[in-house]
Amino acid sequence: MAVINADGQTIIPCEVDFSSATTNRILEIAPGDSIDLVYEDEVRTTQENAVLSTTLGAEFYNGTIRIANETLTNTPQGMIPTYNDAMRFRPGDQLTILVWEADKDISANADTVDVKVTTGKGETLVLKALEKQERNRADAPSVHTGVFYTILRTGNATQGNTIKVVPGDSIEVSY
């Protein structure tokens, strides 16, 4: 998220240390702060709602990541996925990596996060997890979920979205 002033300069997030708050001209915020925005519309056809306002919260979240098995259920509304924590895997399995990170929802489009996969035998792979689309209350698609997912396949060679594993291997994921 960024706030840009009328001159096109980014003012949030700021690049200046908070200790200079009393001597600079930058609006500095911290987690838990809120900004109240008020606009008085002086030229209106009616005087109703002449003052418009909203509040912007400065919230930051700790993200989480998990490796899951995906089960698809066919319903009248379409295929509905269910994710259960993966407790084990075999070479040849397909796993889903889910990342919950609201702070990485930074654009008007579906965002991505890099997920690093490492096996106990030293194989590494970097995957792009895509922000998951959901429907909002108006039943319109929304990509502002902060939930990212990618598919990881296990196999005999590391390439594409497949990582080489052997029986008894382990997998660690991070972002």
C-alpha cells in the first residue's frame, strides 16, 4: 500500500527514520495508527453529505505458511477446494502451499510472493505463489485476499514446479 501526494511523491511508506518526526514534513505512521480523511465538497447540488469522511488504518500482520493436501468437492456453485495440513508425502505427490500475508497485497491486481522450497537432501526451488481470487459481497471477483497459493510437485528431478525428493526426505517452505 502506498499513499501518493498531489506532486506524485510517495509519502507512505516513508523512507525517513521515525526519530526525525518533529523536524520533517512527512506523515509518519506506525502499526495501530489511523488516519482520518475529511473532504468538504463546497460545490454541490444539495447540502446533503457535504462533508465526506473515511478512516485509513495502519495495520500490519504476521504472515503464515502451510503445506496442504487439496481436496476438490463438486457443488452446484462449482468446485470448492478444502485444504488439510499435509502430514507426509511420497515422491510423485502434489501438494498445495498456502501463504496468508495481507501485507503482500500491494497492487490492484493479483500479487505474487516467492516461496522457497528446500528438501532435507539440499534440493532448492523457488515458486511464485499467486494471490487467490475470491468473490466479494456483490459477488464480483476480488483479488485483495492476502492469500497466496502455488502447487508443488515432488518427483525425480528439480524443474518447473517439481522438486526432487527421495523416500525419507523432508520439505521446508519459507517466503
